[in-house]
Amino acid sequence: MVDYNIIIVNTNNKKMIKGIANPKLKNPILIVAWPGMGEVAYRTVLFLREVLDFKMFAKLEAGDFFKPAGVIVEKGILSLPHMPAGFFYYYKAKNRPHIILFLGEAQPPLEYAQNLAEAVIAFAKRYDIKMVISFAAKPEPIDHRSDSKVWIVATQKDLLENFKNFNLKILSEGQISGLNGLILGMSKKMGVKGICLLAEIPFYTVQIENPRANVSLLKIIDDYLKLNLNLNPLIERAKFIEAEIDKLMSYLKGETQTPPPLSEEDIERIKKDLSAYTKLPQSIREKIERLFKEAQKDISKARELKDELDHWNVYKDYEDRFLDLFKKDKREGIH
């Protein structure tokens, strides 16, 4: 259990951000993300957090930006739902730029978005950040196996010049909805320059994770920040998801060529597999499987498992397996 004792930011008389450390950083770059179309922004930053030695050092309290719309009921007992929060991480390594990551678990209602963005930038400015990088998806009429081209917008013209050798398209007009765009507007207003990189995704896959888009974005970040990333796990994930989309589209089109049409059971399996695969990072899936094994041997571990499933909002996907842990025939011989 992390103990958030140090009050880091007090904005508008509200203790919005609490920290557990105050790292010494040299002109870090702030990289931010919230869930959005295709989970492009969120999963790009999540990958960075997973593969580099990032350490959490602060938490943005959810209560200032999210209000419960109802309660959760389980076995007749009600409780307030988990409120999405945001977490700050830092990374510093020899001969590499220092980085602050901010990952928001969800985007708040529109009326709170500007205040949230302002709080994130105000906190990061305490560490003399030199720029902000955000990501977004750009739906296009392309095939899901097409290369994901990357577009760029910036708060200043000189930043466009800095990225001119990365083969990026400049977004000459339009808008970027949500916090992944708004954060740069607030950055500019608060005197911090920044860019948003937008990766193309097929318009019919805006609800599906798109690792191909993540790879396109991470190649640019890797080159720009010299992080030496291994993107093979994402490339393999992209192949899997694209193959599953192929099968589902073939079925929906009513194609009857060999191999034979998929059965209803096949379709449900594909949907379930695709849903499970796109909801969770590989490391989290592995952690959940480990907790299941531990809970089979020691039922007291079930609470930690339940907390993890609730945190990632996937309890319904694992509910049958979780309840099986408590069945008598499963518990015989276990002490």
C-alpha cells in the first residue's frame, strides 16, 4: 500500500496532487496520456512505463474531477465505485533525457478537463519541464494492416522544424478532442511548449487497441529520446490482433471460401479473446494469472486478486474463474 503523505500541489485551495517522493530531475520532458480512441495515447505511454525503469512519485486525486453516478452492488452489499486517478512517474538514466510520465486512468467530464490539465502542468512545471509530448489517434479510411502514418502539431513553429527529419505530416487544420489535445493548449497558455503526435488508425477500429499505431509513435519517441526500445512485443501483438480482426470481418461479410465459415462458438471465442487481449497489457495479464495460481493455494490471496481485477475494470471477464476459487470441490485439500 503506497502512503501518499507529502502534499505536492494545492491548487485553488484543493489538495489535488499528493506525492511520495520529490526526485531531482534536470529539465525533464513531460509525456502525458489518457484513454481515447483506439487506446493509442494511453497504451503508447503505458508501454514506456512498462519497459523502462519508471518510478511512481505522485498521484492526482480523483475526487476533484470525478463524481460517482451510482453505486456498485455485490451480493446485496453496496459500495461507492472506484474513482479514476492519475499517476506521475519519473525516469532518469545516464546519457538520456529525464522524463516525467503522467497516466490518467480516465478522462473526466468536460467541465473538469481544463482544471485537470492545468493541475498536471502546474505540478510538472515545478521540475522545470522543457516540453510536453502527447499522443492521439487520427481515424482514417485505411485498412487495419496498413502502415500507421504519424502527423504532428506543435505549440511553436520551431518545434515543427525540430521534427522535420522524422517523415511526419503536419496537421494544417482541424482539432484534437479530449485531454490528449487540451493538455497542449493549457501548456501553451502556461508558457510550456509541446507537440502532439497523431497516429492513423482505421475508422472502423476506434474501439480496438491498435499496436501498429503504438509502434509508429514509439519509433519516433525512441529516435528522438534515444531510448533504445525493443518494440518486438508490440509488433507481435499487432499481428495477433490483425489476424483476429481478419477472421471477424470475414464472418461478418458472410464469406464462404475455405477455410470454412466460423461457428458461433468460434466467433464468441474470438470476440472474448480479442476483448481480453486488448484490455490489458501483457505484464498485467501475467500478474493476474500469477494471482489466480496463488489464490488456488491460499484463498487469502483472493482479495489482492479482486483488487487487481477491479483496478483494471475486468472483473466481469474473470468472474467465473474468480468464483470457482470459493467452490467447495475446488477447496478440498487446501488449508
